Amino acid sequence: MIKFFRKIRQRLLSENKFSKYLIYAIGEIVLVVIGILIALALNKQSNIKENNKLRDLYITQLNDEVDRNIDALNYHVDWSNNILREIDSLRNIVINKDYDNPKLLSKSHALYVSYYFKPNMVTYENLKFSGDLKLFNDLKIRNSISNAYHSFNKIKGVEEIDREAKNGFFAEYFLPYSKLIDMSKSSQNFGKDVIFENMVITRTTLLSQNIREYVNSIEALKELKTTFAEFQHDN
């Protein structure tokens, strides 16, 4: 093909048909430009197709990650509610000054036990640090992803406050005044002072805050799944 066009150029030049050669040369340039544009368009389409495949893979992986986080958060809600019920028993004992109630000792562990949420974030971290978040042109999806995963920061914040309060109380009260192996041999004044009462109230408040943030995060994650489903339906 190249030899064919070269022969035409040489013949036009040898016959001194410069005007026709000029027209031909311009036409040849136009054809080359068109060819380049077609190649670029095909390459762009190929890139778009590959990017969409990668985006859809991320959606699948994020959906799986979201499901695992929802399951974990639901477990933490149940666990925290169980501990709150234990603490509620202590609160009733303290309010009624029923210090001889054996539950004062048997349920006091609820003031220092803990089980904190560890989110699954591998896919999200890969998406963020690879720069592939740009694959999601839909602003609603990007906002939903951000809202869902940023909700974990609020959980971390309230859990950290609970951890500090619990650890401080354990070190300053449980260790000196209780016998953890056999609570019945704890100090006779254990659970009968304002420090214990304040911790009951504090732990109730903090665990309630934890539960609220767990629930808020679950809602944000469910909203993200809904956004993914709507996007896949429309595309």
C-alpha cells in the first residue's frame, strides 16, 4: 500500500503536476490523520472497556466486604446489648443499695470486658491508594463509598473512649479491690461506693454510644449496597 502511494507521488512530480500533487498530498495527510483518530478512538474504547471491567470487579469485591462488615457490626450490636443487660442489673443493685445481691459480684465483669470492631477494609484501601477510585465517575457512588467507610472512624472514636475508661477503672478499682479468680473473696466494700456507681453509669453511656455508631455504620453500608445495585441496574 505504501509503495502504491509512493508511485503515485513520483508520477505526479515527474509529470510536473504540482497542483494535483499538492491536492493528493493533502488528501494523504487527511487519511493519515483519520487513521490516527480511528486508532485513538479504538484504543480509548478498549481502555473504557477495561476500566469498566475493573470497576465492576471492585463493586463485586466491595459488596462482599460490605457484607462481612455488616455481619460483624450486627454481632457487635448483639454483644454490646448483652453486656448492657448485665450492667443494667448492676445499676438496679446500686440504685436500690442491694449490696448483698450475689449479682453484684457475678456481673461486675461487664464493667471491664470488651470486644471492639475490626473493620474489613482491604478492598477499600486498595481502591483508595491505587488511585482507582477515579474509575467511579458517578458522584453518588463515590459519596456512598466514602460515607460507609468513614463511619468506621466514628466507631473507632467512641470505642477508644470506652477503652480508656474501662482500662482506667480496671487498674484503679478492680485490681486493688477485687479477686478476679474468686470474686466472693473481694474486698467487703467492693461495689458499695460512688466510684463503682459512676463506672456503671459511664459504661452504660459509652456502650450505648457504641451501639448507636454500629447501627449508623450498618445503615451507611446498606445504603452503599443499594447504590451499587441501582448503578448495576442502570448500566
